[in-house]
Amino acid sequence: MKKVLLVLLAAGIFGFVACGESSEQKASKEKAMADSIAAAQADSISNAASMAADSAATDSSAADSTK
């Protein structure tokens, strides 16, 4: 009985390992992650530029009001 269970366990482990991700699935996940990072960087740059423009406008209006 122990040998039968051992064989079934070995077959189960082999089947689990054999049914892993394909290289296409791995490449798809890597591309999705790279796209997500690129989008986050673009959003961050856009927000920084917007904040810099707002800061410049605030600074120039403060300078105008002191004259």
C-alpha cells in the first residue's frame, strides 16, 4: 500500500511541475509588468511637471502682489 501511495505521490508531483507556465505566458507577464512600470513613470513625470508649473505660477503671482 505504501508503494502505491508513493507512486501516486510521485506522479502527482511530476504532473504539478509539468503543468507550469509556458514561455509565452512568462513573456506576457513580463511585458505587462514593463508596461505598467512605464505607465507609472509617465504618470509620475506628468504629475511632477504639473506641480512645477503650478509652483511657478504661484511664485510669479506672489512676486506680482509685492510690487
